[in-house]
Amino acid sequence: MTDFPGSKMSSKSEHHSIERYKSKKSGSGTIVSAMLLDLGFTLGSDARIVDLDDDRIIQDQLKIQTIHKSPPILGLLCGDFEAAENLVELLKSKANNASIEELVQCGKSFLEQHRSRHAFTTYMCYVKERVPNGYIFYFVPYFNHVNKCEEDYTCKCPMVGIRHGARELEHGSIYNDGSGASDAQEHLSMSFFDGKMVQHVDAADDYQIANIKKKLKISLIQARMITRLAMIHSCLKDNNCGAPFRVCSVSVDGAIEKEGPYGFVKTYLDYFQFLEAHDRTTLFLIYRQTLEGSNFGGFVVENIGLPVKKKGHRVALLEGDFCLHRVIFKEAKDVNAFFDDGEAVTECPPFSTDKSHLKTYKLDTREVKKNKDNEIILGLKTAKFSEQEVAMFQDFETIYMGKPTKDFLKSLKEEVTLFDEESP
Ligand SMILES: [Zn+2]
């Protein structure tokens, strides 16, 4: 199977999204990566989409799509997903009978007519005469923010202009886009240290490492490995990016290699030796997905009241509607103290194959459910919950904990979103 399917999702994971977000697609938050190397090009993407209005993670989406099968033209979607997907659908519908130049024109006309307060970019990559090539289509509105407002999406400040257009990608370059782009670029600059780091603030706001020379001839397998490692690094730093990850490459002969979707846990285990430097201060929390709210699970961490350095965020979905959340503590001893204080688990929960790696903690949510007037609180500190969600809270929620050991990670059952024709 060399084809990236359309966006129709298989039913396997559908029940995991909260009902009211089921049809919603207009979200942003991404890390995408494209490398144009000597032996071909590679693309990588996470799957996370964050609601543009209330900072919630909505269902995963397919951000690498096939625009044309043979010769292969692949699309990489970033930012406002609905708009990026509309553009890709248009390119797909024209690709059979159009040259690359005509597709670029077609994309440009789409951008001219598009109106929105939300930015997006779409990459279109292909091989031309055995040289990897591509274009970035970009749509970036800009605003006249008043009173130090720096919001771009939720504020009502006047929009004063739009930058849009298409720019050709450069061979020997790596591109990163999305909210995790600067983290990915920083990470990749260690591997491609001789390249020049650029951010195209005058146009698409994308990050480029240009003119790499020393590793331009690396194998595509190696390039895909480096890409996935950069993506998990971004995912660990940025709430808006997250697993599962997909990577693929197209060789100068037109051969497509596709990998993934890889869940967070699988990726963490694959790169364990590179990630374990952080492990001493890391603790994983596992809680019911309902508790995540609009601050990526920060609500749970706040209410435990511990000396954390970074509240972290949900990094994976686990079986039984649970999610895995990574927290960074200030000191390693605090991780051990908190973990050792927890209660042992007597019955194996649905997301685990080995309860011996787990401890539990009880989170008191009685105050959350009712204020002094006995009214349901819908916005609590930084997190917002719907009335329906609050009604689903239990008085004492069980929060599970696990230390980042290989055995703990191997005992977890992760849910990975699959699209038609995909297998994990
Ligand atoms: Zn504003």
C-alpha cells in the first residue's frame, strides 16, 4: 500500500471523540516537516488538531495526503485544517489533467478567494527530473491588535491584511511548520548543523534550514527516523502537537515508503535512549478523558498541587477512554515521593496489561461540581468544562500514575486513530 487515503476515518476510533466535536474540523495545531534531499524527499506530520476557539484537542486528522498517485504528488497540511483540506481536495480533483504549473495557479486562485481569520499552509511535494521539488501555499491574515492583545484567532481586533501566495521550495532544505515548528527546527539543527536557519516572517511564517550539505545524501530511512524524533520532541514541548505520527518518503525514482501511524508510546520506546535524559523528573498521569477540559489536562495537575516545573499535557489516548499525560517535576525526589505515596492498584484498568507499574491518587472534584450556590461551575481556573462533562465527574476521580520506565510504557494499551486503508 503506497497510497495515502482520503480523510474518511474508519469507525474504530470514532467513539473516542466527544460527541459535540465529531463533525468539527476547523482546528489548528501541528508539526509538519519536509526534507528535500539528494535521494528523495521525506514528509512527517503529527495528527493533532486543536479547536480554534476553545483550546481543546479534537479528533486526529490526516495531514499527509496523496494529491496524485503516479507520479506521486503529496500534500502536507498545516494550520486551519478545514481550509488546508479544501485546498488539497481541489488540487486532487485537478491533478490528473494538470501540469505542476497549472496546479500552482489553481492553488493561488483558491488563496485569492479564501477569506478567514485563520492561517494555514499546504505543502505540495513531488519529484521532477529526479530532483525533489515542491511548493508551499500560504494564507496568513494579520491583525491590528489593541491593548497588548496578542491573540490571532479568538480576539475581535480588526484584521488589516492577508499575506497569501505560493513559494517554490529549495532543494537541500528542511521545512518545519505549525505551532511546534520552532522546536522541531531547533532539534533538527543539531543533525543539520551546517545549514542556515531562516524563518520566513515576510510570507508563510515557516521555518527553513537552508543549504544543508553534510547530510544531504543520507538515506531516506535515516531521514524518516530523524523526522520522527524531531516530531516527538515538538510534541513533548507543545500542547498543540501530538501523536500519532506519520512519516513517508518518495525517492528520486518515484518509490513511496510510508510509515505509521506511530503512537506516542511506541515512538517514546523507539527513541527511549534519546528521551531518557528527561526521565528522572518525568511522571505520567493517566486519567479519564473527560477530565482534560480546555487546558490539556492542566486542571488535573493544578488540583493535585505539586511542585511541577511544567504542567505538561496529554500525549496519548489509551484504551477505555483514558489519556496519558506527561508532567515534569522540579526535582527527581518529588517524583519518587509522590509516586511512593500513591495507593497500589488492585484491579487492572482497561488501558494496562500490568497493574504493578501503577499507583493511584484520588482527585477530589466535589468543589468543581458545585459552588456555594450549588451551581455548576463551567469555567474553573484555566480549564473550561461543559455542563455535560461536569455531570460526568465522580466525586473522587482516580488518577493513575506511572514512572517512565520501559516496562511501564510497554504495559500501556494506546489507541491510535486509523484512517481507511491504514494499519498501525
Ligand atoms: Zn487581538
